[in-house]
Amino acid sequence: MLKDRVDEAKKLQGFIQIMDRDRAGKPCKLNVPGHEGRRYTVILRRQKGKLLAECLHGEASSNWPCEGSIQSVCYHCLAAIIATAADSGKKVTFFEEYKDAKNYSNFGGVVCLVEGWKSHKQLFMVVK
């Protein structure tokens, strides 16, 4: 459930390390903690109106996706997205349905599609 993943992601804030930035200076590779002391590398790829999120065990070179990212946009990816927004002084709110994100954005903010790199599952976020 999205709410549960967002709650887990919020608990990780303050423990996430930015490993690399894109040409625009935005975080694109982050080191995120997980359960039982594991670490994950989250890679964020920006396309027009879309953010692709990939989560790998350990180092980015491992090419071994986390279990959660095979089925959805995992909480490690959500945590990295929250940290990335905070890095530029912004906040994000996640939604499963576009119409809900669009309605929320009427109070300010931009709707963006988030897609899991391996799962191709989609959700929406509003960035304020």
C-alpha cells in the first residue's frame, strides 16, 4: 500500500546520502538505508514530466534490484525522491491516481509521473 511505503520512506530522512548529481545539480544517485542494516543505491532518471526510479542492492554496479522495486516503486525510491525534493527546498506528496494528484495540485504544485525502472508501475507526485 502506498501510504505504508511513504511512512517507511519518511522514517529514513536524515540517513540518506547523495552520491551523485546530474548536470542540473539535482541528486541522481542516492544511498538509502533499508531493513537489517542493508544499503540500497537509488538511481533517479529525469525525463519530460516523468521520473524513473531504480533501486539496487548495495552498489549501483551490483545490478541486483531490491525485491520491492520489482513489484512497485519501493520505499527506498520514495525516500530518495523525498530527500531530492528537500535538497532543493521542496516537498512531495504521492498519489496512486492522477486525478487525485491533479486535484491536490490545484492548491499549488506540479504533478509528475513516477515510474519504477524494473516494475514499470506508476504513481504520481505533486511537487511544491
